[in-house]
Amino acid sequence: MFTRSRFRTSALLLACVLTIPALRVQAQEVGSAPVKKQLPADERAYKAARSINDPAQCLAAMRAFVKEYPKSSRIGRAQDAIFTLLVENFPERTSEIDGQLKYLVKHSGKGSGHFQTETDLAYQLAEAGTSGVELPRAEKLAKDAVNHLQETAFSQEMLASYVKFKVPPPKQLEIHAQFARTRAEAVAVLADVYLRENKQQQGAALVAEAYALDPMVDDVNTERGRLALLNHDDALALESFERAQLLGSMKAPDREKMMQLYRQAHGGNDASFTADMDARYAELYPPAFTPGKVAAVPGGHTVLLELFTGSGCPPCIGGDIAVEGVLEAYPRSEVVALAFDQHIPEPDPLTNPDSVARAEVYDIAHTPEYVIDGKVQPIYGARREGSEDLYGKIAKAVDAAAPIVTGVELKVSAAKADGGLIHAQAVVSVPSGKELEKVLAVKAGPEAVSPGEKKPAAPAVGPVEPRLVVNFALVEDDVRYSGENGIRFHRMVVRALAKPAGMGFSVDPAATVSLDASFDPAAISRSLVTYLEGYEQKNDRFGKITFLTKDMTMQTEHLAVAAWVQDSVTHRVLQAAVIPVSAAQQGAQ
């Protein structure tokens, strides 16, 4: 399992609100063609160093990068990587670890960010190997964080950040929830250190405090389970480990112990484990809100909503739930919603080469992101408690786009064939070039701009020569996977595209054409496993990792085919459609 900076939750959530890559707007400009830009030298050097699997060689490369590019924006990540490499692979190098610790603490800033960095570093020391590394130092760091994380200062700091960047602040209840989670994480880390130092009484008191602060934190429940094992309370240990698994992530030894306890409690059998976990998940997470049904708008077109998300992304929780609300509220004739998972900010086994390439079409580098009819929206992320507000913002954007008449008609059909193949067909009718030029000249929605920045003046828009393409996606709905952010069921996950992400089947103006595509789910599943296995061994973001699962078997009854008509120059989507593969689902629609 990979180790990342897990405890900077409030900082990460705020960063997702305040960070909108300015360059991505350029890819949206009318008349511009997508250009593959070469990364700066420091970015290339960092990625090259990160892709080295051998720990000693990777460490040397990271140190060389720090020396050669001291002002690079990747310096912080490189210094974090050096510390992690030392702790996980060279625990005997205590002087080097201590020196790297001092550097990271010194450069961690002030306020809650500083204390969350101390929590993160203490966690990595405590969890290294089988019994931890430099536990006295870990205790000192965790104690300092716990002693200084106070709600008044935390709230003031958060509100000041929102004001500084001219972003509407969340409700006080949400800020309180962020603080409770942040402090619970810090207290749980100190409890972890105490239990490893055989200070069970002190550790038990802290586990109780952390659970009282926020019982919905994965590591709080992990520590509760470990303490229960020490107290020979197997029932509580199993309950706690199951909660930890559903709330986020667990270390492999804890997961193995959970399965051992489950089998002991069920006569040596774990056949009902998945169903039991589904039921427990429903208990832990009742619906965040219930959206009202939305009637279809006469005329207009079917909107394409693309969600770029990640199963290890805390701010994506609200986005995932909000898009699920759209799927529940709107008819498929009104909006088609697709999820393209990304390895952001953590490795995500639901990601595939096509989903990564689709993000590159829009210059997307952060999650969550929402693209409506080919335009990136100025809508940000949230945790579960902010999902209803997010739903309202997405629904407003969908409602604004749906009435636009594009003149493009699209009808999609899909059917199973021999050998498990899925054949899809799209019949597309396109108006004349002049009519399309008028449609493409109509503004589709608001541009995404960074908070606090002035909106740029709209460029002069001349006639746009239409270059329409049609692409197909094989989509799996309700994919079951408990990722690090606690989302267990993932809606409308794109598994593969018929054509490369930025391309498609060309369609001429003033034409009606029939296009065909085929998908082989079994072959796609095998290719996804191969991709994940390769990514585990070599990637330029995380180094060598292990995914929580590589089971990419698709549930055929959950498959659907989506198609859309898009202008390859402006990225404007003019029509979309989706159809379930199974006859029963088609009948239900």
C-alpha cells in the first residue's frame, strides 16, 4: 500500500477550492487547436526521478533534483519523497532521517498547516516497518500537534484564507467538522505512537478522545481496532476494522486481521463479507440529501456532464455525491453523466489510459473537476456535508445548457453479441455548416477563472469551421470499490473509449450517418489489469505502489454505452446519449 501525506485534510480541501489552472482556459478558446506542450525541464527531471523503482537510485535522483532545481514548484514534493524513501527503505540512517525531519518541519509554514505536517511526519515514523522508526521523535511531533491544534485559531485561519482569495466561506458547522476531523487524526497518531511504545493506558485514553471527536475517521477506527485486539475484544476489533475499511484506507496487516476475525465469527467462511459490508456502508452513510425529480425540457439538447474525480480525493466526495444526485433527479434525455477517474491525488485503480487522456483534452490537473458540454465549470469540491450545495450549482449549470438548440440529433443503440462482445451504433444527423457555425458561436456557459482574478475580456469570435467527431464510451455503473475517501459505489465509470480521447469518428455537416463501435468487456478487463500492474511498477507520480485491488471484472448488467458529438476545435459538445446494454435496463428506461 502506498504512503502519502494523509493528514493535511483542511489544507487539501481549501486548495481544491482555491486552485484553478489558468492554462486550461486556453484549450477552450474558440478556434484554437489542442497542442501538446512540452513540460519545463524541472518537471521532466522530477518525473524522471519519481519513476525510478530502485529506492537508492530514486533517493539519489531526488537529491540531485533538489540541488539542480532549488526554486522548482516540485521542491516540496521532492523533499517529502526523500523523507518517505529514507523512512521506508533506510530506517537505520537515523541522522539523515532526523535532518530531513528538521527541514520539513522548518518549511511547513505556520498555523494548522504546520501542525498537520507534524501529524503526517509522526504518522510515517510510527507506521514504518513493523514497529515504527524513531518513535520518541514521532511522539514529540504528534504531541506538539495535539497541544496546538485549537478550534478558535483553526477557524480564524480558515475564514481568513477564504476572505483572502475572495471565496464564499463554508458554514461554521462545516468548519467545525473540518477541525474535529483534523484534531481527531492528530490524536489518533499520538495514540498510535503510544501503543507502539507499550504505553497502553495513555494510548487508550487518546483513542477514546479521537473517537469522540470524529468517529468517521478511518485511522481513528484502525487504532480502536488495534487497541481492542490488545484487550482481547475480538468483536470490537472486527467492528472497528470494518468501519475503517469503509471510511477510508487500512494497512495490509490490519485488513488481513479483519478478514481473519470475520472468518472466525462466521464459522470459517467469508462468503457473506461483501454483502455485510454493503449493509454496514448504508448504515454509516445514509443519503446526504434527496434531490427532487426534474422534468425534461422540450427542445434543446441532451447535456454531457463529465466528472473528473479520484477515489483517494477527499474533496471529490461531495462531487461524486452531487453527480449521483444529478443522475437520480434528471432523465437521461436531459443529461448524460460520465466519471473519468484520475490518479489525483492518490493512485486510483478505477483510472485507465482513456480517462487520463480525456483529462488532458481539457488540461485538467486537479480533482474534482466538472465539464459541461465541453466547458470546464467554476465549481469546486467539498466533503459529504457540502454535497447538496454542490448539486445545486451543477444543476444550475445543466439547466442553463439544456435549452440550447444545437440542431444535432443523436440516437444510440447497443446490444450483446456472440463471444460477449457489445456492438453499439450511433445515428447522427448534423445541420449545415453555416448553421453549425452559428451554434458554435453561442456562448455555452461561464469560463472557469481563479478565485480573486478578474474575468478576462471575451475574445472576438469569428466564424468557426466545424470539425465534428463522435466518440463512444463503455460505461459501468455502480462499481463497488472502497477507496481512500470512503466512497464505496461509483456511478457511470468510463472503462474504455472507442477512439482516442481527443479524437473520434468524423462527421460532415449537413449529413446523416450511421457509426458503429464494438467493445469486448473481457479483453478490456484484462487490459485494465495489465495497465494497473504496469503502473504499480513504474509511474512518474508516486514511485512503486500497490493498488488496493486490481480486480477489474465488469458486471455486465451494469454496463451502458454513451456517445456524444463534439467539435474537436472548440471542445463544444452538441449532443449526447446513453443506453444500457442489458435488455431489462433498456426496458426500464
